[in-house]
Amino acid sequence: MRRTEFISETMAAETKAGKGRLSKAKKAVTAFCGAAYLAVGGLPMTAFAADAITKPLNNLKTLVIAVIGAVGVIILAKNVMEFAQAYQQQDSSTMNSALKGIVAGAMMAGISTVLSFLGF
């Protein structure tokens, strides 16, 4: 066998072996990239609600709390006047119901302050 034939046969064998190694490397990289893509794609995504969704709900919450507070102030004022009249007439049952109304009105009037203090 001549030297040139031996070199060409050796180079052909190395090229063939190199293609096999490159093919295995390509397969490994492709498999890794596919697995990484599936892993990242399968992770739970955090969805941040846009202001277009949360703003009307926040406005509604604020409106409901304000209405409750306003009704509470009205109930409180009405029952304070009722208590004053019952005290003047010495009517204990009306005083008792007026005191309950005063407590309920104070709770309703103060609920907006308590909820804002709690962070709602």
C-alpha cells in the first residue's frame, strides 16, 4: 500500500468517525434544548392584571365602603336624636333601642377607617 493511499484511507475513516461524533453531539444539544424549552414552557407564569381590570373593581370597592360609611353617619345622627328625645321623656325601652342604633351607626361609620387601616 502506498503512503498516499494509506493517508487517504485514514482521513476517510477519521472523517467518518468525526461525522458520527458530530451527529451524537447534535442529537445531545437538540435533546437538551428541547427539554429546556419544555421545562420553561411548563413553568407556571405569573399574570399581572392590567389596570383596566383592577381599576373598576377598586372603584366599586371604594364606592361600597363610602356608601356604608355615609349610611352609618346618617343612622348615628338619627339615633343620637332619638336617644335625646327618649332621655327627655324617660322612656327606657326607646333609650335602649337608640343606644343599639348608635353603636350600629358608629360601627358602620367607622368601617371605612378600619378597612383602610387594614389595607383594603
